[in-house]
Amino acid sequence: MRIIMLSWEYPPKSVGGLAQHVYDLTSALAEIGEDVHLVTVGSHDAPQVETVNGVKVYRVYPYQVSSLDFVHWVTQLNVAMLEKAASVMNDEGGFHLVHSHDWLAAYAARAVKHAYRIPLVATIHATEYGRNYGLHNDLQRHISDVEWWLIYESWRVICCSHYMRGELQHVFQVPDDKIRIIPNGVNASAFQTKNSAYRREDYASPDEQIVLYVGRLVREKGVQVLIDAIPHILKYRPGTKFIIAGRGPYENALRNQAAAMGIANRIYFTGYVNDELRNALYSWASVAVIPSLYEPFGIVALEAMAAQAPVVISDTGGLSEIVRHTVDGLKAYPGNSQSLADMVIWLLNDRSLAENMKRKAYSKVQREYNWLEIARQTREVYREILNARRSTAWYEGDRYGGIFDRVSRLFGRTG
């Protein structure tokens, strides 16, 4: 199959977890034999056109005119993405479907669908309603409307967890038979420490145990709950150092919170961390904490498990579907600092339990969350759509019949 994929994030442009998801998914699809063309946002430290792991990547820039706000910038980006997608599709020919990631590529994806009469697939990684615990202003309502519109225009909607399926049905009333659940994955080999140039003593004393958070510093990630839990943890484990790795708009509020509580000297805010430092931090951590308030999936939990760090997570969203309590991690009540502190103290005290859980977690990651299996599941959704398409008015025998008949024979289908 030939797929045109649209995403506003792709390495080296990375804001959240979407960039890594698209990188790993497209690479795995190419590895199992699919022809993937990705249109994404440009970056000054990456070429405009390149082939990455068999994936043809095209980077574009929004129109260089003033933008009133982020929504206008997204619209300008979509026009640029559409121009590039049309050029690629006209040159290459024979594309079977278009795959969009989240609302930020909705306009371009919908235009490609109707201009080239090919099915649209959307992966919804999170919703504006879920991120904000409702819709409270016109901007949030607008983004939610675009999400609804993208879902409406899509032949199938992919989400990453049962929790996320429930959210889509609650917020947008999406029919159950339109949704397919495919989990995120992780490349475990990318989280192994390899001759790190970083030194543990630069971050904690030799006798200090490290409690680690890695991720964006935004309210829904719940780092403020971890900071609230620190005094109780220190009461029972005074030799504990807390490392908060990442950056985001909530950083100043978190620093002020720590200072007001008198615990700023027990916390190391690292700012941005590269992959090598991230892996080193995980290798030193006695506990990796994921205290999220809202988490459609929780790929950071998979990353910690792949790095073989014992995990404590919030019992919320898709995170709850990844970890089995006391088997491969511990769960705390979401937003409850006392519960979070209790779980962290448990692991700091019981190193035998921590070692046992991290071994089981690593095994689970390799078995259930590998990208080749996820790519195969995604391909099955593509195949399902293409076969269903044959019975609709969108199937034009004269124009597309030869292509889709060959595809259908490859799939082992007739008629």
C-alpha cells in the first residue's frame, strides 16, 4: 500500500510524544513493506526532503505571514502541507489512503481525501476536552469542533487505549464500529545506557536514592502532585533526591511551589534532556514516577519500563491499562499526593520487590508493545478500509480498479 501520512510533529521537531510515535510507526510500516510518504513541519536542522528508515519525509513551513494566534498558524501549516501532499501525490500516483494524526493536520487531510477520493484514517492521541477537563473558552471549543470534524470525515479512527475509546464516545458520540484500538509502542533498545558521558554524582550524592520524573512540564502531567508528596517521602526516606527532567510552560509554577514548601534543595530541575542523558537518569533511578492527571495512553510509562526503572503511576486513563499493580509497577490514586508518597516509599524500602517488578515490566514491553506488531495491526485497519471501500460509490473501477484489485488479491480477498 502507498500511504500519505500527515503529522505536525516528527523528529527533530518534537513537542510531546507524537513525534516519536509517528517516527516509530512509519519506520515499522516501511519495515513490513508499506510505502509511506510523510508530510510534516519543517525544521532548520533537518533537510526538506529525505528518506528515513525507508520512509519518504517531506518537511514544509507555514506561510511566512503574520499569524494572529496558534490556530491561524495551524491553518497556514495545513495549506503548506496540502500543497506538498498534492505535489507528491501527483508525481508518485496511486496512493491508497491518507492518515492524519490529531486535529493539527485535519484541514489538509480532509482536502486530500476529497480531492483524490481516497479514504481518510485519523489517529486521535488526545482530545481538547480531556486535556482541559471540559471546554471552558472559545479556543478550546473551536479545537474540539475541529476534532469532531476530523473524526466525522474519517473512515476509521484509531486510538491508543480503551480509556481513549470511551472518551471519544462520550465527547463526540463516535460509533463503536468506527473505532479501532491500537496501543502505542516503544523501542526497548533505544533506552539502554551506552557508555554515557554523564556522571551520577553531578545529579545526586552517592548515598542518595533518585526518584525521577521525565516528561513535559504541563499541569495535566501532575508534577505538582509529586512535589506535594516530597515532604512525606523525605520523612521516611530522608536520603532521597528528586530529579524532574523536561521543560514546559508549568516549570516556573513548579519551581515556585517547591521554594514555598522549603524543599527546592531536594529537587533538581534539569530542563531539556537528550536521549543519552535520559537513559542515564533512568539507569540511576530507584523509582520512576508518572503522576499524570490526564493520560490517554502514557507512553512515558513504557519508556521507563523499557529502561528497566521501577515505576509508580497514577491509576488513570491509559496508564491503568499498561501496569498491573504489584506485578510490574505500583499504582497511586490520581491527584492524591499521600497515595503517591506511599507507593514511592514502598519501592524505596523494598528493593527486592522493585527488582522483580522491573524485570516483569521489561518483559511485558518486549512482548506486547513492540512496533512491528503495532504496524501489523495498523496495516490490518488499512486493509479493512480498502476492502470496505470497494462496495461504495467511492470505488471507481475505471480509474482505481486495477490498483485495488491487485491490492485485494494480495490480501487474499475476492469479489
